[in-house]
Amino acid sequence: MLTASKTTRLALIMLSLGLVAGSTTFADAGFRRDEVNARLAHEKVLIDRAFRQGTISSAKANNLREDVKDIRQQERLDASFNHNHITPAEQKALNQLENGLRKKIP
């Protein structure tokens, strides 16, 4: 059986944590998720504003809100497979969904 001293184990743990925390892709992955969610929140504000101004009906506003909810659920699902982060490809796919949604909002 392989044993190591407490200091050796502590050093290995700190080294592995440092590698994960220092990785730029790890930091970028959380930022990508923040960008997607911020954009969804902004689109929801635009939907509410269009409804209040009478530009869209209640039914259309509800359908658009459902689209926002569906995109957010997809984002959460994508993140669940990658330690609560999304990959650049997943972000691109989510952005394409958001672009389609944005075109529906007057």
C-alpha cells in the first residue's frame, strides 16, 4: 500500500487546486454561462416592455417567455454535464437560440 505524509498529500492537493484555479478555460467557462444568462434576462425585460407598450399581445408575450424558459433550461442542462460550465460550442448554440428569440421580439 502506498502511503504519503500529511505534508506531501497537502502539497499535492494544493498543486492540483492551483492548476484548476489557474486554468483560463475554467474561468472562461463560468463567464460564458454568465453572458448567456445576462442576455436571457435582458430579453425577458424587452418582452415585458413590449407587452406593457402594447406592441405584443399577452399570448405572444407568454410564448416568448416560454422560449426564454426553454433556453435557460437548455443552458442548465448543458452546464450539468460539464461541472456547471458550458463549452464554447454550447455557448454558440445557445447564442443562436437567443438570436432567433431576439428576432421575434419587436
